[in-house]
Amino acid sequence: MAEGRSSHVTGGAAPPPASDRDRIIDATIRLVGQEGWRRLSLAAIAAEAELSIVQVYRAFGSKTAILCAFARRIDEETLAAPLEVGEDERPRDRVFDLLMRRFDALRPHREALEVLGRELPSDPCAAVAAGAAMLHSIAWMLEGAGISAQGFAGVLAVNLTAAAYAATMRVWLRDDSPDLASTMATLDRRLRGIERWLGRGARPFPRARAAEA
């Protein structure tokens, strides 16, 4: 909200032009929603982004690399603002807040995600890369929630949370309610089921320590 007020105060200056990488990512996600993943070519992506194939080649090595970059951009958007952490909040609550933020960030791209859910299994290399990217994303969500993703307990927490997230995404893709009640209920139930693993790697939040000082 503060960012929106700031841009208004500066007179509504035009945002900086999108980088080639962002144009390529945006074009890819648009085309996936419209035409699917399997037959999507890098030449079509270049045309949609109004760039040459050489510019696409310089930015990304493959369609899969573009997909992973999209996931990273969603991660950055999700983690950009600090969490509002209450004194009595559990690690599970912080993970819930971040994953719901991630669903909010993904909402404009739901059509493309539905297509990817159907078509990625037929592209094993892309499916493996997307799965690895999701685990990487979940590890950062846990770290953002003050939960270590390192060591055996951390790896287990990442995998359990990724399973909870994937199960919730299937509900989210069908959840057209304005408040995403079904999505929130599913995510809360899934996270409660793995709460003891989330709590093991939890660390005191920096903001909480600062408040106590």
C-alpha cells in the first residue's frame, strides 16, 4: 500500500521499461495460457516479446529456463515485503502467510498454470526442472518464515511443505471465491499436519528479537 501511495505522490511517473528477460518471461506465460506448452517455440516467444531470437538466446538457454526464471520472479515478489510477525505466531502461521502471498502473486497467471499442470508431465525434462524449482522456492519460503531449510530436518520440512503446497494448488486452481476460503482451509489443514516438522527448524524472528531489546 505504501508503494502505491509513493508512486502517486511522484506524479504517476511512467514505470521503467521492462527488461528483455521480463518481456520474455511475460510473453512465455501469456503464450502458455493461450497456446499451451508442448508446441510453444522459442521463435513464437521472441515474436510475442517483440525481440529477436538472438535476444531470447542471450537471455535464456531454453523454454525450461524461462519457466524457472518465472518461478524465481514469483519468489521475489512474495518475499519482497517483510512479514508482520506477532509475538504468539507459530512457524506454521508464517509459512501460511507466505504461501498465501505466493498464491496472490500467481493469480494473474492461473490459466497458464492450469495448462502447465496438464502438459508438463509429458515433457519429462521440463517437469523435473519445474519440480526442482518448486523445491527451491519452498526452501526460500521457509527461510523467509524463519525456518531453516538446511540439514536433514530442513530438507524434510521443504519436501513436506512442497507436498502441502502442491495439494493446495490443485484446490486453488478451482477456487473462484473472492476470499479463497477453500484454498486457505486446505492450506491450513495441510500445514497443521506437518507442523511439528516446521517447528523443529524455527528460529527467533529478527523483528521479534529487536522488539524485545
